[in-house]
Amino acid sequence: MTDFLVWQEGWNTDIPDIDKQHIAMANMLNQIVDALNQSDKGQKYEQELGRMLNDFLNVTREHFASEEEQMRQIDYPDYVEHKKEHLILQADLAQYILEIKRAKSGIDIGTLSALKHWFIAHITGEDKAFANYYHDKGLEGKKGSKRSESIETID
Ligand SMILES: [Fe+2]
Ligand SMILES: [Fe+2]
């Protein structure tokens, strides 16, 4: 497989579900670049790339939904901002796929590189910020639920 996007240990959030999904997304981007690099470029190739990009969009949507669910579970204070960022990225990706299909122009490595940089920037920025909160406060918050706190104050 191509070394377009080589996963770095430092990108791990240490939240197992999230890391698993991020790595799967990185692998999908590598596979898209692999397909792009194949010399035999026919209609079948275009269809295959279109399908792979659609899959990537779906997996991205599922990942965002799952990450947002984890944020809600621990009342993450930057939830709204993080979700807004997800919506923008998701819309950009959908628009990109639509343009490829409409123009029938195929995928260029420049746009895929932009996608890669977005992916890494989001993981090392917003996702890491969430992970820090999750590890510092989140698990603690989960143990002492709001319900038990309010019962304690009755005493
Ligand atoms: Fe995120
Ligand atoms: Fe993420």
C-alpha cells in the first residue's frame, strides 16, 4: 500500500473506538491514492474511485456521529464547536465528491493531499483536545454521575 498517509503513534487519542476509526479512515485514503496511481484509467476505474470516495464519506459520517455521541456522554464543553467543524468537513467532502461526479474529471492528488492535511489537522487539534478532556475529566465524571451528586447534597 502507498505511504501517502502513514499513521503516527502521536496521533492516537487513546480512546480505542476513535483510534480504530481514525486508522480505518487513513487506510481508506491510502487505498484511494493506490487506485488513483493505477495506470489503467478507464470507466471502470472512475466508478471504482467514485465508490471508494462514497465509502469514505459514509465512514467519515459514522465516525463523526460516534465521536459526537462520546462527547455528549461526558458533557464535553466544546461539543458545539467540534460538531460545527465536523459539519463543515462533511459538507466539503460531499461537495468534492459531487463535483467529481458532475465534471466527470476524476480525482487529483492535490485535492487528496488537502483532504489528508485536513484529516491530520483535525485529529491532532480538535480530537486531541477532546481526548485530553476525556482522560482528565470525562472518566471521572462518568463514575460520579450527576444523580448521585444531587443525592449526596440532600444530606
Ligand atoms: Fe472530531
Ligand atoms: Fe475524529
